[in-house]
Amino acid sequence: MPKTKNRPGIWIGHVTRRVRDVKKTAEFFAALGFRPIWEDSHMAILELRGGTHLLVFPDESRYKSIPNDQFDLMVENVERTHLGLKDKKLKIGKIKRDQFHTYFEATDPDGHKWRINSDHTEGRPV
């Protein structure tokens, strides 16, 4: 039986982390085997197998609004997932778009919102 037959249709999309030194931290994760995607002095993006992105920001006051060690979720087809969850009568928000993703939020039974993004792997093997 192929391993992908029962593969979940949802995965961790991004993990955010604020650090003292973006460059040194990006170099550390690249040495661990993460794939560097993008970097400047204010942010680095590194990719894990499966397409999850680690977003690294400086631990400075202007970035305090970015959650530390938080993650969001990702799916291949956000519109189809949105429709399927709506059919299951789950509490979900409207589909929105930002600079990088199409997304919506789903609210769990404890009232926590989970952002569910469109895929960002852009055809790269992950």
C-alpha cells in the first residue's frame, strides 16, 4: 500500500520565531538541513521537508506583535477545504487574501482561531 494513500490533507504551514541574530540563526537551521528560501537583516525564511516554513525575525520591540513559537496550518486547495469544513458545520470565517496566501480561520471548541493557508511550495519538491 502506498504511504501517501492515507496522508493527511493538512500540515503545518509556518512556525514563527524571534531571535537575537537572524543571520546566525538562519545559518544554524541551514546547517541542520533546512532549505534557505529568503533572507535579509529583518527576516529569514527556511523550509522543512513537507513544505513548512520557519519564519525568523529579530527579537526587537517592532516585531513583538509577531507571535513567538506559533504555527499555522496549510492545505493544497484552500477553497475546497473551506467548502468541506462548511459542509461539516464547523465554525469558519470567510476566505481572505493577503500578500502571500489565500486563507481562512477555523475556530476550535475552546474558541482558539486556527489560520488555514493556501499552499506555498510553488511546485518545489518537499
